[in-house]
Amino acid sequence: MVTIGVLAVQGDVREHVRMLERLGVEARTVRRESELEACAGLVVPGGESTTMAKLVRTFDLFEPLRQRIKEGMPTFGTCAGMIMLADRIEDGTRDQETLGGLDITVRRNAFGRQVDSFEGDVHVTGLDKPVHAIFIRAPWVEAVGSGVEVLARVEHGAAAGRIVAVRQGPLMATSFHPEVGGDTRIHQLFVDLVRES
Ligand code: GLN
């Protein structure tokens, strides 16, 4: 059975663990380097990226995580997790660190105050029916490097056209929260990525 870790310093860890278990994966919470070693892939959950970055630093996980990502460990970031995987941030706090790996620029809290949280259907490359996406103080992807595949964009409203899901080799990220609700298809895409690698 494939083992996938969920970075468990902060954020909605339990929802991801549950999703992975529903897909028949052995899910492990990861707070230390030794726990990471057993994992073939990793989920970086939603939460608050500034806090998460500080805790990753406190738990001495920055270098081990960066190393595994560099070596090609499939990694999936949702919302704050997307920010953690981004090479560049707009509207981050001063000195906000990320793990990096994804050649994207993300804008934190991009959708503005009035529309802090909202839901909408988005078409995701690789899925035949749209996903009902939940955005909570979400980032969007401002710019992507040439090796990055855009998987989904906002389809309606003022933010229409904004990129909200990407993939670059074994790295995947969504601005929204596929761990919330009962739809396992996005996690399945990631599990397939882990199984293939
Ligand atoms: N706004 C948060 C951040 O900047 C992300 C919110 C989320 O993960 N739901 O980290």
C-alpha cells in the first residue's frame, strides 16, 4: 500500500488524512523528518501560510522537505499549501519563507476582502465533470513558468480567468480546498501521480 504524508504542523490536516484513507492510501501525519522518510508523497494542507512557515522552521523541516521536493517527491499543496510550494509570493509578509519547487507566483488573499470565501464550479484538466470548489481567503496564481501546466481557472465573476490549479511534474497545487466535502477526484489525481512516480 502506498504511504502518503500530510504535513501536520498547522491547518486542515484531518480532512486530508480522511480523503486519502477513503482512497485506500495509508495516510501519515508528518511533523518530523523521520516521519517524512516513510512517505512516497506529501500533502501540504490549507491553513495560514505565514504560521505554517514559522512552524516548519521550528520543527526543523525546511531542509528535509526542500530536499525531498528537489528529489522529485510528489507533493500536493492546497490553498496555504499552494503558497508553501510557490517559488514566489505577492502580498506575503516580510521575509515569508516558502518551500518552493513550483515555478509560479502566487498572490495571497487575492480575491479581496468582500469575497473572502466563496464557492464555484471549476473544470479541472483530467476530470470530465466540474469540481465544486471552495475558496477560503485563497491565493490565485499570478504567473506561471513555462514548465507549469494550468489545470483550472475561475470561470465566473470578477476573477474569471484567474489560475487556481496547476501542475509541474510531480508537484500539484490548488487555490481551493478539495479536502472539504465528499468529492475525492482531485485527491485521486494526486494519488495516481504518487503511484506513477
Ligand atoms: N490566506 C491564507 C494564507 O495566506 C490561506 C488560506 C487557506 O489556506 N484557506 O496562508
